[in-house]
Amino acid sequence: MTYPGRNTVLTAFVLVSAVLVILIVAQSFKGSGISYRSGMQISDTVYNIKSFRLPEDVSFAGETMPLDNFDTRESLEREILTSAYRHSSTILIIMRANRYFPVIEEILKKNSIPEDFKYLVAAESEYTNMISPVGATGFWQIMAETGREEGMEINSIVDERYDVEKSTQFACDYFRKSYEKYGSWTLTAASYNGGRGRIDEQLKVQNQNNYYDLMFNDETARYIFRAVAYKLVISDPERYGFNIKKEDLYPPIKYIEVKVDSSIADFSNFAEKFGTNYKMLKLLNPWLRKSFLTPKSGKEYLIKIPARGVRNTENTEAVN
């Protein structure tokens, strides 16, 4: 049975109900923060959306960023805002960085590469063994062909692009060669993203030799700014709206290393011999791509074994 005006009345009722729900939800959020784990808040209030004042002096690898130039300043502001409002992703980057910085820093130092290059990993892979749509893999996003050219073992059984130490060494070798060519750490970092050929081409076409004075494609143009934005956010998260307690950062995982130069038929049995399991073995050694190992002739492998009790968060501590 119908009557004139029924649809109009129903529509009005739905609209009024929707408005009431919105008001109730808004009131419930007023003055509260979005929490992530105990003690962590993204901001003081859900609606506290704001821009951020940049530090007076900002540098990358000891090279000053010319923030007096409006284009430089706006490029950095863009990446700061992008990082600050990618809430869950940026929180995870901050937490993971604490776990992997000691490893990456040590290798950078050994190779005389500025410590700021550790922030490139945030821009590359967010400190995860990511695989890009074109197949670039690992923390440092290495293509298979390029990795093999530099002596990395990359096959269906072992893929050293997933090894944090070896992939960081690969990156350092690249950085050293680029710095010898350009004499600029900023251009060195940009070449890792865009390739030396592209950098060379733009240096010639534009008759400039300063990253901040050069026009690049969007990815390379944003690359240094993205890394510097992560540097600022990771170094001082509270300044950019992330209230994260020290105890909430992911600590390095303590482990021992076992030398292996012969076949392992079954990693489940192998792990059990060392008081751990297949899952933990693979988490610490993502470069082992199968459930078994057939090593190259004459090659020795170091397999990480989690320290006893390390899986319990109360026992997780730094390596060494």
C-alpha cells in the first residue's frame, strides 16, 4: 500500500538519522587521539591537521639543502606532509628503522659512506624486503641482472638481494663509484635512483652540476627530499605528530651464525637441531628461498640462528 509523499518523508528521516550519527561520532572523537599500541598517538586530536615548520638548517650527507629557494623548500614540505600523514606506514618505518640501523650504519661506516644514506632505505623499501612491479628486490631494490653483474648470487635457491648485509654492501660499492664520478653525495644518491646514465644526460643537457638546480623525472626529483623527510621524522618523530615510546621501537634481534658449505636437505630438521623452527630460520635468513640448500661449489654461507629465547619480546636484544 502506498500514499502520496511517502518517499519524501522516508528520505527526510534517513537524512536526519545520518546527521545525528555523524554528530555523535564527531563528539566521541573530540579531544581524543588515534592510538597505535600502548602509549603511541598520532596526534592530539583527530582533526589536528596542520603543516609543519621546517628546521632552519637541513642537510643530506653533510651537504646543505638550499631552503632559501622556494622550490627546494616546497619540495621538502611536500615530502614531510606526505610522511607525516601516512600514519600507519610511517609509524612502521620509524619502528623498523631502530632494528636495522645498527647493521646498515656499520657497513656504511666501513665503506666511508655518510650515515645519512641509511635513510635512502626508507625511500626505497620502508626497511622491508619489498619487490617492485619491475622486479627490483630487497631493502635496496636491486634488479637481478645488476646484482649478478656485481657478483651477487641470485637464483631460485639463494637470492642475496634479500640479505641486508650483502645488499647494503652492494649499495656502498655503487655509492663509491658514483661519488668518484660526481664528487657530490647528493648526486651520488640521486644516481642510485635514476641511474648514472640519466644523471649524466641531464648534467649535459641542463649545464648544471647541483641536484637542487636540476630538473629530473618525478621519482628522481622527489628522491632526496623523500629521504630527508624520513630523516627528519625518524630523528624527531614527536615534532611531526608521532608520539612513540622508546620501548615500542623494534629492537635488533640477537642471533648466532652457523657456517655451512654443504647441502641441507630440510631446513625444518636443520632448525630443530638448533632449538628453533622453520619460520624463525626463514625470518632471519630471507635470502634462503627454498626449504633446502644446495650450495655453490667452494662457497661458504653464514646462516643466522635466533638466540635462545629471543622470540619472547622480553628477551629480544641487540646483536653482540
